[in-house]
Amino acid sequence: MLTHNLKRALVLLTCLALTAGAEASGVTDSDRALGEVSFANSCSVEAGPLFEAGLKLLHHMMYEQASERFEAAVKADPQCAMAFWGRAMSRLHPLWPGQPSADDLQRGWQDIEKAGSLEGPGARERGYIEALGAFYAPGPQRSYQARLEAWEAAQKKLYQSHPADTDAAAFYALAHLSTAPKTDKAFVHQRESGAILEALFDRQPRHPGVIHYLIHACDNPPLAPRALTAARAYADIAPEIPHALHMPSHIFVRLGLWPETIDWNLRSAAAAARQPVGDATSLHYVHALDYLLYAYLQKGEDDKARQVLEQVNGVKKYQDNFIAAYGIAAAQARYSLERRDWQGAAELTLGTFGGFPWEKYPWFEAMAHFARGLGAVRTGDGAGAAAALEALEQAQRRSEDEGQTYWAVLVEAQRQTVAAWSALAQGRKQQALELMRQAAELEDSVDKSPVTPGAVLPARELLGDMLLEQGDAQQALQAYAAALE
């Protein structure tokens, strides 16, 4: 039987070994300031701390940084199966717009196969590997949605097999959110995931995935108040993570807490500016600036909004990413449109930013066509409006062809909006109202994407403008109230 002093000595030696392993493997103080996870794994003493740092970053959706930690864990211990799982998981961004490329799918599956071939992991770790394998497994014409649903079902099985495993529960909640229908205004998946995460938050209030995914679950009008406490706690666990500093504003925007939205996104942008991706400015920088600009515009602080737009446009090169593309295009369009600067909207150009590949993102480039179209109509430029309508139609077709059905809906709503105002300019008042109502119904048929604080100029609000111009103040008021709601 071990004596009390010998037990204490063994515990101390274990702690010293883990600390030494962490330091030797390159884990930094900033890696430790990422929240708290406790994930038993079969990796070596050197690789284990790197894996846990990668896992925390994964929960923060800092995917590039997470992948770097997992890669370091693989180098420290080529038998660390969960490090290969982590590399594959870093390629899956379930709540972000877009989907993995063919190369990402192939590399992810290779990592899963490698993880599964190793002898070290136990049954629980193999459960994680098999769950993610359900997403990456090759198959004839497997759609992205089908892959997400397969991952969700496998992750649910893992969660049910290990109900006390916080990470299994958090990843199941995330997977369940990823399959939520965009047209479900009852938010069934969000409520179910939120209930799991709320219970976890009560027990582990410093777990990054629990807080992060709870905010996503409640990023909708009826549930937002339930995540306010978690949102305000997020920065305390990861004060240097740009996305952790930004995420609470998803709740603040829903609740109209503009000063907090401004403060947190100022901090997020500053942190992102300190963390470039290679020679490019991080997507998290412009993501925070778009929310910041939106908040200033809601407060009517146009000069500050203009200064933010100058920051957006002052970047030499942006990271090639969906979120960066959205933030650049949205910030520029919303600055003109929110202020009803029709001439500025008509003249909008997105900029090149070191060769940013706009041709890859027609559904986001469409926001510039939308702004130019409305600006052209309102400044009497019929030819400009017609050109914008044609560009929006092409963007809508490309969105459909490339499987971007959610964004195709919104581009079509933008096209109908420009068509409505064009009809009004030509004196076809009844047709204009019919088109504008259709656009508002179409835009309202889908939930807000996490990438955006809100539409660059809501169709329902523009319907109110049109009704007011036609002298129907009562119905205009109803449209504005519905837009606010």
C-alpha cells in the first residue's frame, strides 16, 4: 500500500512530467489561455498537451491554428491517433459557409484511415475516429448535407455511449446544429442542442466548445437571451482569440446591445490584426469589422462607420476564405445602402486586395451588384440597373449550379428587389409592390447565416420604404415593425 507521502510524490512527479512534456513540445502560455478541456487520450507525454491545445482551438473555430497544433502533435508522436483525427476535424467547418474541397475530403479521409490503423487508441477514442469517418468516408456522389447528417448520427451514438464525456456531447450539439434546416423558424435543432449545452455550461463554464456552440444555438430571436451569460463569459477564458472575442456579438446584435457589440469587435479586430495567416490578413479581422460597422450604423454613428470601412479597404491582402469574402463585400454594400447614399451605392467597387478571387464567390459578389442596382435605380440610371439585374441573375444561377442553395435564395431576393424598384421607377406601381413583397417573403423564408449580423439592407425594410413613397403610411409602419421583429 502506498503511503500518503509517496502518493503525493507520485502526483507531483506526474505533474512535473506533464509540464516538462508540454514545454518540450512547444506548448506556449497562450495555448494554456484557451479555456479548460480534459480529454483523456493515448498520446505520448510530449504530444498530449499539443493535442489538447489543438482541441481547444478547434472548439474556438480557429481552424488554421488548431491544425498547426495537431500537426506538431503528429511530429511529436506519430502514434497519436487523435492528432490525426484533429487534423481531419480541422478541415470540417460545419457552421461556416461553404464546404470542404475535394482535396480536403481526400486528406481528411487519409487522416481518418491513418488514425484507425494505429493500435494505441481505446474504444472511446476509436468512437471519435469512427464518428468523423462517417463524414469523410468516400461514396458515390455524397452531398455535403448527407455527410453532415452521417456525422451527426455517428456523433450522437458516441455521445449516448459516453454521456459523461463533455467533448462528445459538445461535438454532438455542434453536429446537430450543422443539420438545422435554414427554413425552420421554430429552431428545433437549436433548442435541442441548446438544452444539452446549457446543462454542460452549468458544470463546465470554462469549456470553449460549450460556450461557443451555445452562442451559435441561441443566435436567433427567441433564444438569444438564454446565451447572454455565456456570451459575456467567453472573453474571460480566451482573451487573445479573435473569434472568442467576436462570438458574443452574435448575441449582442440579436438583443440590440450596440455598445457591447462595438467594444468586443474592436478587441476582436485588434487581436486578429496581430495574428496574420502567412502574408495575408486573417478572415477574423474583416469578420469583426463587418459587425463593428453594422453596429455603428445602427447607432447612427456614420463617421465611425466610415473609419471602419477605411480599415476594411486599407488591407493589402486578405486570406482567401468565404468569411473574408462576405465581410469585404457586405461592409462596403451596407455602408452605402444603410445610409441611403444611392450615388455611392451606384459607384461601389469591391477592390482587388492583392488579387482576391472574387470569381470564386459570386453569391457574395452579388451584394455589390445589389448595391449598384439599387443605386442606379434611385439615381435614374436605367442602363446601370439593367446591368445589375443581369449580373444578379447570373450570380443566382451560379449559386444554384454550385450547390449554394441558401445563398441562391438571398441573391434571388436581391434580384427581385432591384426589379421591384426598377418597376416603380417606370411607373408600374402595383407590379413594384408585388415584386417587393415577394422579395421580402423570400428573404424572410431563411434564417440569418452566422457569417452576417444582418442583411445589408433588409427587403422588408425596403418594402416599408416603397409603401411610404406610395403614401401608405399604415402598411409601411407594419413592414418596418416586422423588419425590427
